Amino acid sequence: MLTNYGIILASGMGTRYSNDIPKQFVKIAGKTVLEHTIEIFEKSSNIDKVILVITPEYRQIAEEILLKNDYKKIIKLLNGGKTRKESSYIGITSIDDKEANVVIHDCARPFLTPKIIKDCINALEKYNAVDVAIHSADTIIKVKSNIIQEIPERKHLMRGQTPQCFKLSLIKKAHELSKDDENFTDDCGLIVKYNLDDVYVVEGDIENIKLTYPSDIYMADRLFQVRCSSCPEDINLDNLKDKVIVVFGGTSGIGESIVKLAREYQAKVYAFSLKTGCDITSYSNVENNLQLVYSETGKIDSVINTAGILKMGKISERSIDEIYNEINVNYLGSVNVSKASIPYLAETKGSLLLFASSSYTRGRALYSIYSSSKAGIVNFAQALSEELTAEKIRVNVINPERTATPMRYKAFGKEPEGSLLNPETVAEVTLKTSLSNLTGEVIDVRKTKI
């Protein structure tokens, strides 16, 4: 079986970006662009080894990033060349294998999805060269001296992205043939010019944007705030056996479904809620319950907080006590659960899961406290996942759309049959996420996904 190499090109100086440092070292959502891009390849089950090609002048910064993050797949840190083509050549020729699959990606595209990588690797089973592109939503015009010369049919046009993927022997041959040719901005162009092979096109993603201008950094930061991931599909729930799982809010709704499903897979599950005498707005109450579980089992593998309340009303018309209570349950409750769980999860390198709502991306009238609390949960979890990197505690947020729970029924009454998610579906995604290597992610749960 061929080895799948990822080559991340992070050696550009970003002349169009116009900043004091190259864009790959600018921070977005708490991490540098380089870190975001590396993590995509680290988490991909379709990538075996990663080669990083960086700007020589910023090698020390890159080394500090690698030391801080303890990446497992990076095997080489190479100084890049003066052009993208030269940097690509440096990365390709550093591979000694006679044959391999090579996935070449621009560091400035930190929104690459695991699906695109998987589709590219699958395509390399049949083709020797693979490009990634999306259909153009805009009409493309050919212009000379500000006069339109031609308007090609849009159905034949696509917008190129990266990665670009090849059999190693083919892309090495292309670069050898083009040693003195610098009139190319990507590797697939070499295959096409020298008519070396067919280049198959894999469908890209509209969010797989390239950061080019300063305004792109602002847009990317916003995109990271609202971007959701999906749970890996290849997680086996049989691995829950003998795991110790604590579920706050575990006697009703989604929490109850999580408890039931986890027990079916022979996990040791402890459910706490107001019904059992546990109030998550009390830190000492949460701490005492976790200590009881630990003293009985000797470990805690996962802590899940589904507890929450949903109240309707204009701020001007609600009592301040009711407002404080909703904030305390929906936001501070998660803070209490998280802080109290850290010592136990650090021992097992465990998983912490909090819950958001589809309303977190934009405040909703009459539900301002609920919406803003859920937005706070997302920001809190993303920051906490970085704080707990050294402890190797995985922190994620489950973000289900409207779900058929008692809380929702009390808030909205009867809704059209089939319009709501089953809590069992959310439970399955939650438990799969607890077993995954994901951290710092918002996991979307929709009716069309499991």
C-alpha cells in the first residue's frame, strides 16, 4: 500500500497581504493559520506523513509552533524557495519512496475539509493526477483594455483550489521537465502543459477559501466562529465498553438518551440532574458528584453536560432573577462542570462535551439570554480546548438542530411530525465524538446526518 504524504506549502511572503509577518503566522480564532492547516492533516485518517515547507526567514517561529503542539505526523521541516513552484519541488523531491501518493496544499487555505482529502486519495486509486475545484457562481469575462473580449459558458468553468494530488513519480517527472519554466502557479498546470496525463477534478468546498488580502483574515475569523464540523463516521461505539461517563442533565431529553445508549454499549454511566439532587449552578455540588464517581470507579473518561433551560420573553419584561438563573444554568453551569472535571479527565486524557444550539450563531428575539449563553459556550469551549492541550483533554461542543425533547415541547408545544431531530440521533453523535480525537470543534447534528 502506498504512503499518503501531505505537503503543506507555507513559504510565501504574501505580497498581496501587506502585513508585517506572512499570513501563515497571523492568528485567527486563537491559532496561527499554519496551526489550523497542520491540524487538518494531523486529524485526517487519509494522511500518513506531513512535510512542511516554510519561509526560511521564519523558520524559528515555525519550529516554536511545532514544539508547542507536539504534532505526530510531521517528518520534515524544509526551507522553501523563491517561488511556489520551487517550494513544491523541494517538498516533492524530499520524498525517497519510489512511489507514493502526494497531496500538495497551500497553507493559506485553513478550511480544507477531511472529505476533500478523502475524495482525493480515493481518486488517486484510478487517476495519477487530481485537482480540486468548485463551480463558478459568477459569470467569467475575458477582458482586454477594459473591453470584454469573450464570455465563456459558465457551465464549463470551475474555480481551482488546493490540494492538488499526484502519484509521486508523475509530479517528479513534471517538475524535471519544467526546471527552466517559471510561468506556472500550480502543479496541475505542469501536467496539462506537458500532456503527461489526465487530471481528474474532485469537487471542492465553497468554504475552502484562500487567504490573500487583509479583509480575508477578518472573514476567516468570523467563519471559524460559526463553522461546524461533523463527527467521524468510522467511530465504533463498541469502544464505549467499560468507559466511565458522567452525564449532567442525564435524566431527561438528550441526556437521558445518551445515558441509555452508552449503557447499551456497556459503559459505566452516571446521570446527574436536579432530579437526583445535583444543581450545576453550584460548583461544590458538581465537584462532590464527580468525586463520588471517581471514588467508586477510579477514573472518569468522559464528562457530558446537556443541562439547560429555555425561557421566552423580552429582556424589558423578564425579572432579573429569572434572567440570572437562565445564565447560571446555561453558561456558568458549563463552566462549573468543565473546571471540576479537569483533574479527572487529565488522568485519562478524556473528553469534555458541552452543548450549544443552532441559535448560537445569531441572537434571536425573545430568546436573547438563551442564544447568547449558547454563543458563550462555543467561545468558552474553543478557548478551553487550547488551554487543555498539554493535558490532552479533548473539548468539543455538540450543536443539534431542533430536537424533540421535553424542554422544547414545554417551550414551543406540539410541532409538525418529522420536523425535529430524534434525541437518539444526537446521543449517537455525542458518544462518537467522545471517542474521537477531535478537539475545539463544534459538531453539527442535522436530520440528514448520523
